[in-house]
Amino acid sequence: MKKMRKLLAVVLAGAMAASMSACGGTGTASSSAANSTAGSSAAASTEGSSAATSTTGTNAKNFKIRMVTDTGGVNDQSFNQSSWEGLQNLKKSIGADVNYVESKQESDYATNLDKAADDDAKLIWGIGFAMAESIGKAAKANPDIAYAIVDNGYDAKTMPKNVTGVMFRAQEPSFVVGYIAGKTTKTGKVGFVGGIKSNIIDQFEYGYKAGVDYAAKELKKKITVDAQYAESFSDAAKGKAIANSMFSSGCDIVFHAAGGVGVGVIQAAKDAGKYAIGVDRDQAYLAPKNVLTSALKLVHAAVEDVSKKAIAGKSIGGQTFTYGLTEDAVGIPTEHKLMGDATYNAALKVEEQIKSGKIVPPANKDDYAKFGK
């Protein structure tokens, strides 16, 4: 049966590779989850359990976990790298058998997921919403394997019972760094560079814009935001070119939500003597004098948490786990020498207002239009 399953998976992988299109199709898969799971730490329960989600009595050392990166690669200074660090932590702490496969282009997703299945993985991670469609198809082809995906959820009615979604309320840390940008800018003009337009990246853009607006209102001044997209998560040169243009036009701070593209944004800030704001992880090490702060997503912690649940035999399939400030899974770095104590402490107060529900950062264009009204 296993050989038959593998043969079927190979045939399906070939068909998927031939039919896959750019990220447009995957953004739709993540959109409903981005809205339906906000404010909930676990949504969409599983009815019953299967071999994919029941591993009671499994020795961690015999539990194979494989990770498939998106096109940013494992050293993207972002989600892929943080996710891999989480799996490495599992190996160190409990001896789990972990490894990864890098995707160079989107057509690699189906093939790499198939490789992970053929490696007898019990849990396979896909990193990034762009893999949503491929993960869904792989899960249906391999019902005896558990799958999990970072930054994506599925409609509760159609979500495969052997898939776990991990989502973050990215609008929350984005609002905080937007507030910091607004408090820090000298020119009254800041920028935002996105990777590929999607519902997920909307959380960053509109959360950031709302945070800037909140600071502007507090300071009683006008601050504008220039938002542009690179249509890539890996083209650092494109990110640098966009940021250079923004700095030349008057922006003195640029926030990116663009994976590897953001490395170029940070390099541009370094060259121009301006500020960049990092994303997903503390990116100050890339330019200590130029990365003002970062909008953190503690992806490694979420990957560890979900993986441990799977190893312990807990039923995790058919669910989307959502993490935000109330779960201490997003935020900003404690290091704040470039902004000073006053701005940093004011930002922490904003975080508390978000936790309490006094401030609800917008996650999309429609929410942003209503914010502050």
C-alpha cells in the first residue's frame, strides 16, 4: 500500500507542478483564515483522530519532522530561518529527527513535499502562505501523514483533517512599529515595502499605516506612508531599488514585510544613513545602526509548540492556531538604543492597549478605512 501511495503521490506531484501558478491562487486560501481566526488562539476543532494526528507513545527520536521552505530559502532572515531554528531546538531538547528541503521556485513545492513524504516523515511543515495550495493537495494524497503550515489557515468546512494551520495577528506588531516610525520620523514621510500582495501582507501594511496614523494624531502632525510591492519574496536587489527610491523621495524610515527582499531594504537604509524596520525576527544584526526596530513573529516558538503537540500524540489536525500579543508570540525587541527610552516605553503602553482590546489594529483595507473613525 505504501508503494502504491508513493506512486500515486509522484503522479499527482507531476500534475500539480505543471498546473501551479503564481501566488495569486494561494492568497485566496489564506484570506478566510486570516479573518476567521483573528482573536482566537485555537479554532476549528477536529472530529475524531487519524494516524496523522495520533502519535501516542511515539519516541521523539523516531519521530521524523521535515520542513519545506518557500522560495526565500532556509537562510532568508525571516520565516524559513526562524521555523528551522524551532525544529533545531526540538532536536537539541528532545532528540526529534528533523531536516528540511529548500524550494528554489514555486514549482518545487509539490515535488519537495513529495520528497518529505517519501522520507517517511510523520509531520511535514510548509513555510509561508504561498504553499497553501500545495500543502492541501499533498495532505489529501497522503492522509496518513500530518501536515502543518506557517502563516495560513483554511476554511473550517474544507480544511483537511491532517493539516494544522499556524497564524499570527501580524497587524499587532505592525501597528506598534508603525507607531514607533511615526514618533521617530523627522521628514513626516515613511515607507512600506511588501513582498507579494496578499491578505497576509495586508495585515502588515494596514497595521503599520494605522500605527503611523495613531502617532501622527498623538503628535498633532501629518505623516504620510508610501507603500510599494516587490512582487517577490526573494529579490533583494528589487527591495534595495524600491527602498532607495523611497529614501530619495523623502522617506527616512522604511518597514518591510517581504522576506529576502527585505535584506535589500535594510542594505539601502544602511547605504543612505536612514532607518529600516525589520520583520518576523530581530534584524538589527544586519545593520545595527540602521534597523530601528523589528515587528517580531516568534515563528520558532509556534513551530516548536505545534510539533511537540504532534509528538505527544495530541490531536492537532483540522485546526488553526493563532498567535498574537496576548499569547506573547509577537512584539518588538527589547533593544531600543536607536529610538530611546521615551519612544520605547510609549510603544510598550500601546502594546498593553492592544492586549486589553482598547486598540484593535486593522488587518485589511476595509478595517483601516474604519480605524479611528
